[in-house]
Amino acid sequence: MYHHSGFATRPVVGSLAGVLDPPAADGATILFQRCTWCGTAMYHRLLCPVCQGGDLRTERSEGTGTVRHSTVVHRNTPAARNVSLIEMAEGFVVRGRVIGPPIGIHSGDRVRLSTAKDPVRGEPVFQLLDEPYRAWH
């Protein structure tokens, strides 16, 4: 097929099925991609950010992770909410919300994917695995 840039376009290698599909009906699953060339895990990508490979395999996450960063957002929302970056056990990072008081979510907290839905952004929702005992530390 001819492309206006003068280069022939090639068909995309690998399976893109599930990359941008909505989550399953139960809501307690995250699909991610793993590069078949270098093994890098990533979330919602079309090319590997490490080797630029397009041969990506879709996998299902086990649903556990660690909060890497959390911030409280007051803008465009009726109440304060948290926005967190979660590093999943498989090695990819996903943006989502953690259930609980926004100021009670901290880096290093272990979380598990919840069946709750984020009605505003449609991002994954997580719940804390361990009850924080901040006063004891």
C-alpha cells in the first residue's frame, strides 16, 4: 500500500486485541501488554517503550501492586479525591484511584484491584491490602 510519505506501510505485527478494549464485566481485571522481544510490561501502549517493538502479547494482571505516588485533587470534583500511580506486580505502572481517605494513601502502601468503578474517569480503582498503622512508625 502506498503512503504519502513515500514509504510502504507494513501491517502491524503482534496482537493488539484487548489493548484498548474496556475492562471485563466484573471490573476486577487489568489487561496489559508484554513485549515478546525484550519482555517489558506496559499498560495501554502500541509500541514497546524500551525496544520500540510492535510484537506485544496481551496478558491479564494478578491485580496486586504498590502505590508509587499519590496526590489529592480538589479540581473539577465535588469532593477531594486521590489520584495514584500504582506499580503492578508484573512491572507496569497504571494510574488509578485508591479507596479511602485521600490523605491516608501513601507511597509504599500495598493495594489490590477492586470491583468498584470510577464513575468519572473510568480508571481502575484499588483498595488497601494492609490497614495502615502510621501512628506506630
